Amino acid sequence: MKRSTEQIVTTHTGSLPRPRELAAALERRDRGEGADADLDAQIRDAVIDVVRRQAQVGVDVVNDGEAGKIGYSTYVKERLDGFGGEGAPHRPPPEAEDFPEYWESRGEGHGAATPACTGPLVYRDTDAVRADIANLKAGLDAAGISDAFMSAASPGVIALFLENQHYPSHEEYVFALADAMKVEYDEIHRAGIVLQLDCPDLAASRHRNGEDLDEFRRRVRLHLDAIAHATRDIPPEQMRLHVCWGNYEGPHHRDVPLADIIDLVLDARPAALSFEAANPRHAHEWTVFEDVDLPEGKVLIPGVLDSTTNYVEHPELVAQRIVRYAELVGREHVMAGTDCGFATFAAAIQVHPTIAWEKLRAMAEGARIASQRLWARAAV
């Protein structure tokens, strides 16, 4: 994993805007209408382009933009046997109860249903993940860069989106998912690419499930145990963990505070922790690290860009955010990232694609400013 030893390293959370035609093709495939004859070529071209664009705007550790996935979590239904039928429709977050007029104004009610787990889970084959890897490597070669990561859904976030109708308990379901997804995780690691585990369940699921804090912390421990089980053959240094509270614009006033889960997520196996730190609900939580000692070998990837707003952050603000963390935990333990993805589901665009790229450019410029300050101070 690349570290900020000479300058602040920049990266992001995962999903980036897909070409409109590709997003439409992925939607058609997801609806069961069949895949376009040239879909594989569309995906490959999109990955090569998205890697090139990341390099152009100054992102140091890049990925494939999740170009070939319909969504960061539900894509697994295309790769695992055991899903079928129809699960319960997704509910809006409980905060909708507090602001029903707001949710009505968004035109959002109950979300569309997704398949459920209706049988034993088995990873079907490795063709899809190997295609992801090959596309990313083609993009890296074309752009002349080497540092990359690849996102994969965690057992807990899959369980959050795809209802269990087969296993006797939630614990058995999550560990069955861990056993199945281990195949994908290991493939990414063997390819020499840093694995990022996407884990919104470690924060966002608390207000969705209506649990008290003790119950929620027990769930978080269970999900982290499942991750440890699934990644037991991957060194911590080759993994990142992404935690978020839901990548949507809304009140978020029921979000569990970072302070209430920080001990658990820092104890997880992955060496790097990516988390929301720029949006108005969580930007203040850098102060958590005034009282928390970072475990040996850990790296923080705080979001310095809000992934739900079309404001382009000023590079000076980005620099200030980076410096705050670096002064608390050490510059070599900080990378600059984004709160979440810019297209976590293929057709769900909150930030216009042209603005998303400008935000990433601002992040790179802010990281340069922060690096100048941090390294100048160290030289005095």
C-alpha cells in the first residue's frame, strides 16, 4: 500500500461516473433484458478512460471506477449462486419519519425490491472478477501508473441489501457470505491490487435497523469477525476498509457518532480506514483523534470531498482538512480521500460528472498545498 512518506497521497472511495451509454447498458442487464453484444468492450474502454482521467487530475492511487458494476453492493447477485426471488423493498431511512415532507419532495418512497438469499451461497466462478482485474491492469498500463485498489462488497453490506430467506440466523448468513466472497477477495489480492472492503453496514445500518448502541456494536463486531474470517489469507497492509453513513443528501441526524464505533473499526484487520469526514454531519469528527491513539501500522483516509454536493471544495479547505489529521496522527498515516463514491449505483448520479472530476482535481491541489506545509514544518 502506497504511503504518504514524501507527500500526501491522494485516492478516493471507489465509484466514479460511468459513460451514459454504459450505465444504460448495465441497467438493461440488471433488469434481465440481456447484455449488449459489445458490453465487455464498453466496460474495458470505460475503465481505461477512467484510469487515465484519474491520473490526469492528480489521483495517486486509482481504481477502475467500478465501471462494470451495477452497484457497489448488489453486483454480487451476478456472481454468487443462492440469490433469487424477491426480497422486501428497501425502506427509506428512519429519519424520513422526522422529515416526511422532505422525503416526499424528493419523490422517494419505498425502494425497489432486490433478490433475496434463497439457497446455499456459492461463488459461481472467477470470470467476472478476473475481467475486472484485467481491465484495471490494462488501464494502469495505458496510463503508466502502478498504484491501485479495487473495491469489493463486504459480507455485512451484502446482508444489508440482499435479504436472508435461507439461513437460520443472521450470523450464519454473514459467515456464509464471508466464505463465498473470500474467492473474490483472494483473486484481487493475488493480482497485486489493494483490496478495499466496502462496509457502510458498520455505520449506516444502525439507524436503519433501529438498534440501541450496544446491540449495534455487537452487530459491528460480528460483521468485522466475518471480514477477518474472509480475509485471513491477505496481509492487513494490502487492505482498506471503507465506512460510511449512507451516500445520500439528507438530515443524517440519527447517524451513529464516529466516536461510538472508532475502537471497533480501528481494530479491524485492514490497515487503512476510509471514512466520511467532509460533509456537514461528520466534518467535525476529526477531533475524535485528539483522544484516540492510532494503532501501529494503521492509515487514515478521511474524506476531504463531500460526495453528495455539487460544490467544488476550495483547495485551501482541502489542505486544512488534511493538515488537521496529519498533525494529530502523523503525515505518513494520512491519505486524502472522498466521503464516498460519486456513482455508487450506475444510474444514481448526485454530483454531475464534470463537477466530480473538478472536485478530484481540487483534492489533488489541496494535497499539494498540505504537503508543502507539512514537509516545510518538518524541515524547520
